Amino acid sequence: MRSTDTIFALSSGGLPSGVAVIRLSGPGSAQVVRTLCGVQPAPRRASLQTIRKRNGEKLDEGLVLLFPGPNSFTGEDCAELQIHGGRATVRAVLAELADMEGLRAAEAGEFSRRAFLNGRMDLVEVEGLADLIVAETEMQRRLAAEQSSGGLSRLYDSWAKRLTHARAMIEAELDFADEDDVPGSVADTIWQDMRGLEQDILNHLSGARAGEIVRDGLKVVIAGPPNAGKSSLLNHLARREVAIVTEIPGTTRDVLHVDLDLDGFAVRLYDTAGLRETDDIVEREGIRRTHRSLAEAHLVLLLSATDNPDWAGFLPDYDGPVVRVRTKADMRGASWPQPEADVMISVRTGEGMANLLDHVGAHLPDLDRGSALALPTRQRHADNLATARGHIEAALAGHAGGLDIQAEHLRLAGQALGRVTGRVDVENLLDVIFSEFCIGK
């Protein structure tokens, strides 16, 4: 990947479409527009132009925009060709661009990568943009929009500034203690803030599970013995025939899943093989995959078609939340005793389905708080934040080791925090010191 190249790609959706957007980025963007259109439009103003081959043959007519760097998405000179979205038209324009010297097709994610390398976005914003593109539910959209617009980055940057300030105060005491305008034991004043920062990170990490659920969906495994109605429930909720349903036990051999939108959250339902002892090699593999799905589940819907089964016996190794579901409620007589279940359902009549979804919804995150969408959404976020918190904790507990060791822990905490956003670089501690004190006056 050579950042001096001018790159191009179709940036809009699948073809055919009403409008197709071809994006360019790199030093040759303006020259490409002049070559195709014969003129160079004013920056950041849409201009209706005829787009021609270099031999003068007309390719299409569309809107052309120029975005001179550094005030563009990538920080480089950029251009957009908004043309008609027919396959042949787009193919012809892309072929003309490919034939131009100094141009090449963009690699996957290269526009965003250039935006990161040129300081237009950090890693959290890039990841948020990627999530925004694939968001399917309202909560996924809101979470991704918060991150792609820099909301989470601003929080992490504020923490990094607090760490930098704390280190600057310690360095001031260590290196400039003989100066009259550097008060003694100035480092003591920053430890209260570091204790507050350590708690802020801890509180933030407590939202990691909620962030995972919002981004990737609540993983709900439908489990139970054969013929308990697991596949029928999956088909009913999906409103289509996803799984094969028969009276023969052990029909489901693999893990199937469907995605639902529940109150704006993504919910992924997994239909699994019936839990029982079997000599069938294929069915045993399906049961093994069932146990693997249970290990990753946020919630289990444990189904039974009998009134008082051994609920605990079905899941001896699972200790997460479980909703006990009695199926085939339409086949019960009025004189039958109430089963020991959390909810009774019938996929034939729809009885209990709303109640079942309410039970599932009770396990979705509560994001009514104002700052609720400032959540870590990836494991690398959580890992680096936990590392940063650990170093702050070590600095707070390291008074016996001296200020040098404490300052080193704070430096490592800043590095871990910088790895989240991709902003690990040389910190200008002396600039901070000079702004706080009159050293070198």
C-alpha cells in the first residue's frame, strides 16, 4: 500500500442503483477530474459535468465534487463522481480510471486507513464507522454513531490528559525541586485525581458486557431434550422455515441461528441439538456443538414438553441465566397442574409468546442513562483499559518504591490507553510543565 498513490473505488451500494458514487483520494484527484470533465469545479460545491473518456467519448453526466486536503475525509485531496448507477456505466468509468497513470483501485478499508494515518480519525472512530455501516438495529446505530463521531474518543482523550498532567507534576517535583515556583510535594496533589480516574475506568469497564450485547447481539440459546419444540420456536420467531421440524428425535444435528430486532437491540437465537445420550456419531457432534454454544450464551431458553422435568439436570455445567419454557401449551387440559416453568408457550396458537419475549427483553442492557452509549465494544478496548487501570492501581500502591516507579506506572497506563485510540506517541511533558509553572523564566 503506497500512500502517494491516488486511489479510487465505488463507494455506494450494490448495482444497479439510481445513483452510484465513485470516490477518489490522493494527490492526483483534481487532475483526474480535469481530465474527465475538462474543468475543475470549485471546492466543496456540486457541479453538473459531462464525464468523458480521454478520446472525448461521453461516458455519463453527473455531479462532481472536489474536497481539497486536509479538510476531507482522508485528509488528502479527494473527489466524488456521482453518476447513474447502471452496471455498464459504472464499469466504463472505473475502467477509464484504471487506465490512468498513477491511479489504482483502493484496497479494502484504504480510505479509512488513510484517514487514520493522516490524523482525521482515530482507531475507535474508524471501528465505529465500520460498525455504523453494518448496523441493523437502532441501538447498534446509536452506539456506532457515538463512536464514529468521536464521543468515546473524547472520553479516552480526557483520561490521557489527566495521566499526562499527573506525570508532569511528578516530573516537576523530581527534576525542578530547587525552583522557587515549584511547590514541595506537589505530586501529592495528583493522587486523589488518579484514584478518581481508576474508579472511572472501573465503572467504564463494567459496561463492556452491555457494549458487546449492543454491538454483537444478545446470544440466546434454545436448549432442551429432543422434540421439546426448539426448532418450532425458532421458526415461529423467525416467521419462516429455518429449521426442519419432524416427530423424529434428533432431527437437528447442527447449530442454526436467526437474528431478531427486539426493542432496537439485536437478539441472536440459536437452535441446538436435543440434549440426550446417543450412539449416533453425527448427533453426538451436534450435542457437542450445543455445549459449545451454551458456553458462549448470554441467556438460555430451556424448553420442555413435559410438566415437571429435571430442569437442573439438562444443564449441569451451565451457570448463566435460564428461562424455563413449557412448550405445547395448546395440548394441555384445563385440569392439568401448573408446571414449574417461567413461561408457557404454544407456537400453534401464539400463547405466551409475548411473555417469552418480555423475559428475553429483561436481559437486555438498560441504556436509559445519558452517557450510556459511551461503552467499550471490543475485547481489545477492554483489555487495554484493564491494563491501564492496573498500572494506575500499581502507581497508587507504590509509594514505598518512590516517585520514579510511580511515574513509570502512569506512563505505562498512558501507553495502554493510547493503544485503544492508536495515539501512542511521544508526550511533550515539558510543554505541560512550562504551562503550569514558570520554569526557565
